[in-house]
Amino acid sequence: MFYREAGQFKTNYRDDQAIFPILQDRIGLGIIIAFAFIGVPLLANDFWMNSIMIPFLIWALAAVGLNILTGYSGQLSLGTGAFMGVGAYACYKLVTIFPDVNIIIHFFISGFFAAGIGILFGLPSLRIKGLYLAITTLAAQFFLEWSFIRIPWLYNYNDSGAIDSTTPKLFGLPIDPASGDPVHRYLIVLSIVVFLTWIASNVIRGRIGRSWMMIRDMDIAAELMGIRPLYAKLSAFAMSSYYCGVAGAMMVFLWLGSAEVESFDINKSFLVLFMVIIGGLGSLIGCFMGAFFIFVLPIIMRALPGFFNLGINAATMEHVTSVLIGSLIIAFLILEPHGFARLWQITKEKLRNWPFPYG
């Protein structure tokens, strides 16, 4: 009875089309955001901040970027890891050339470099789609990985071939993963992720987002209705790559501290793709659910034997975790192919009708 919109009258079209039209949804979202900004820094220790919360948010942002392209625009991509690498290397060069500029500005600017590369490799989408487009983005993944290794200027001719965070500061406070306070880095990542997710939600609900979904559902009909595939597809590639680029920059400067080309290999592309599929294609909240399932849940499962003193060694638990997670993915895709987002939607619909019959 609590989750009902009874008595919540809409007097204009804007209120009726709000992202969260029910008051309980707005209150719940406010509680979640308030807990993320206030409760987590007070309750979580350094391990949770450095190893779970910060990477979870970064992977969720990368999943949002890929979902914009694959879930909302229908363009399959296997180059997410490479676009994250473009953002990371671009941010590294920006910090090196302009060391006095606020690091957050570098994060947002580095995304534009990734967006430009995304537009370049998105041009084949005007002629091909589906599996053939996935092969094209896979080629982009390998080409960019090769560039990260073979172009020494990108990593400032370091003998190791790695890029590092070069001890950035924000308002005089160090935020380097090696010496900075993890709470400061967590709040920076959380603020950027919340802001960019809010931007994505508004874009998706606007004219640009509707053109993406029309191209996804039936591109020929969309073109006949006046949607230009050139602008729709390339804008989806640009925005998706931008989000991945910002996530890659934060990965190096707020989580890892340093990275080599292996940090942005094909495995990262598949990891983000699994997050999007498990979370739910065409759902922003599903990106966070998928990131939790793919990244956070294995960490929790590996920690359970030590917490309950089960006497299972780390190597055995690693294999058990991999088998369990793989089995859960297969079972989940069979039972609910639309991901966690669909389960959450069904749960909300049942709550709105409870205790009356549903279905």
C-alpha cells in the first residue's frame, strides 16, 4: 500500500513525463544519493573505498557509456576498453602539458578526445551493422592497443611504457591513489558519475535519445520519418566514447595510480559488455546493477570463507567464485534475458498493485 501514486495528481505534461513521476521514487533516490555522499564515507574503511566503491563507480560509468551505444542506439561495440584507454592517455598528456589546471577539468576534456576517436571508428556504422560492426570496433580495439604501445609520445617516452598519475591535487589536497585520502577520491568519482548519469538521462529522454531508439528499432523507418542516420549514429558513438574516456581517465588518476596498455585490453571491453547485458540493455540503473554483479559480487564471494572461517584457500575460492558467477550469468540470462533492470521494473509494478492480483 505504501508504493502508490494515489492522490499524486499531474496538472501538466512536464510533471507527467518526469523521470521519477511517483513521489516515493524521488524520495528513495534522494535517500540513496544522500547515503552515497554521507553514509558511505562515514562507514566504509580504506579497503572498501579503494578496492570496491571507487572501481565500482568507474565501471558503472563505462557501462553507461556502452549502454548509450548498444542499448539505446543498437550499435554493438567491442572497443570499450580502447576508448577508455584513449581517455586515460589523453588525460595523462593534458596533465603533463598543463600541470596547473584542475584535474577535474582534464577529466572532462579527455573525454572529448575519446569522443573524436569514437566518431572516427563509428563511420563504418553508416554502412554496416550487427556482427559486422562489432568486428569493426574489435579492429579499433586492437589498433588503439597497438598505438598505445608503438607511439612513445603518448607515454612521454617512459622506459616502462606506463602512464602514472603524477600526484595531482585538487584545491591543494593530494588525490593521488598512493598518497591521497580515499574519501576525497571517492567523492570526486561519485560526483562525476552522478552528474554524467543525470546528463545521460536527460539526453536519452530528449530528441537525440528518441532518434537513437528509432534507429535501434528500425533504421529504415526512422530515416523515412526524417531521422538522419549520420547524425544519430555518430552522436551515439561520440557520447558513448566520451563517457568511456572519462571513466578511463578516472581509472588511472583516481584508482590505479598507473597503468599500462594491458589495463585497457579486450578483456575490459568484454567485462563492460557483460555488465550492460546483465544489468539490462537500454537502462541506466541496469548499468549500476550489472557493475555490482560483475565486479563487486565476486569480491564479496571471495571474502566469505575468511569471514566465516571456512578454511578454504584463496586459489580454490577463486575457481569456485568463477564457476558460480558463470553459472549465475547463464541461469539469469535464461530466466530473464532483459537483465536486472527488467526484474526491478516488474517488482515496482507488483508493488504498485499489491495486494491485488498482478498479471
